[in-house]
Amino acid sequence: MTSTAPIGVFDSGLGGISVVRQLVHDMPHERVLYFGDSAHAPYGVKTPEQVRELSLRIVKRFVEQGVKAVVIACNTATSAAVNELRDLYDFPIIGMEPALKVACDRGHGVRQRVIVAATPLTLREHKFAALMDRFKEDHTIFPEPCPDLVEIVESGQLDNHDLVMHTLHQYFDQYDLSSIDSVVLGCTHFVFYREYFRELLPDTAAIIDGNEGTVRHLGVVLESLGKLAPEDAAGSVELANSDPSERIATLSRELLER
């Protein structure tokens, strides 16, 4: 596998394009192949077995395309499939998990009150339970499943301000937001809502996602293997999706350029 081989990035739909944007920004010389599985979205309400099967199928496609690494740009698919994929393949497979450690570390020893917004499956899986167990004694953590936020992105309604704010209020009005230290965006779809969350939350609350940390980790791993693209390489992004409609193709490009 050469250093100019592409990096495969996949998600249950269009949310992972937020990770591709970070990757292009931080590692501009890399070739990126993105695959969104919008025909089967959302993953967050499926069984772990269904998500594993879909993830295995996508990575097999990437292998045929000669990738040097895969980023699972989906917290749900990471929870369900990352261990099995790492057992099967010897190239780097970078997963994602809600950036709860980042949120808790912000307190520098002071107890933090953190909402983790994610899909139902991410919050149900053992991987998140183990992550939460590491922090729940010293911090107050509120897991909040937000499945409708995935659907709004997938249906191209991200610019419908009234719909988005109404949906956010349905999930978050149960909390005293003035007492919340941070909200963790535990789904890559949710990163597209950052400005809406800023409108919803008091200025004192931080909004945290795992995209930057994930891309940084990918860079460290590729560098350690001597697989970073050379600095004279022209980076590129190819977008593919299991939903072949022009609507999804157009929406994918719009989200990439957003």
C-alpha cells in the first residue's frame, strides 16, 4: 500500500461528510473516498448485527478500491463493528466515540455536567456504557438520544430553522441548560447543527465534537507507518452513496462545501 493510496471514510448517511471536511482541512494532500449509506440510514435505530453487516459490506468495497486506511465516521457503526473490522483487516481502522473525555477534562478536576447527544444505538451499546463508567463517578452525565436530528440532515432540511429549533427544544427543554457545562455531539450528523446548538445553549456551555481528534489520530497513525501522502500530492474527495438519487448527490456536495 503506497502513501498515495486513498483513505476510505464511511457513515450511515451524510453525517460523516463533516469528518471529511475536517480531514480535507487538516490533511489537504490526502485522497479521500467517502461512502454514505443513506439507503439504509439511520443506523442508530437498527440492531448491532444489522449495523455490523452493513459496515463489513462497505469496508469490503473500500478494500477493492485499494485504501490505506478506513475512518468509521459514525459513532454507531464504531460501537457495533470496529472490533470485528480490526480483526479482519491489517490496515488502520479509525473509529469514533463521543468526546466525553474532552468534555470532562475541561473542568480540570471540577465536577462537570455534560449532555451527550447521540443516536439511540450508540447510547445503548456496551462501548458507550464502558466510556460512561470511566467518568460518571466524578461527573454528571446525561445521555440524550436524538434520532430526529439524523433524519433532518438526510432529508435536506438543515436550513429549516423553525424545524431544527423545535426539534432541539423537544430534546433539551427537559434540562436546566444554565447548569450544563457542555454538550457532546456524539453523532457526526450533529456537527452540522453547531450554530443551532450555540443559539440554544447559554454562552457558558461548550459544544464538543470528536471530528478534530479523530483526524489528528488518523494523521499520527499514518505518519507512524510512513503512509502520509507527500506534500506535493494533490488531495481530492470522491463522494459515493448507496442511494443513487440526484437529490442525495447534490445534498452531499452542498454539505461538503457548506
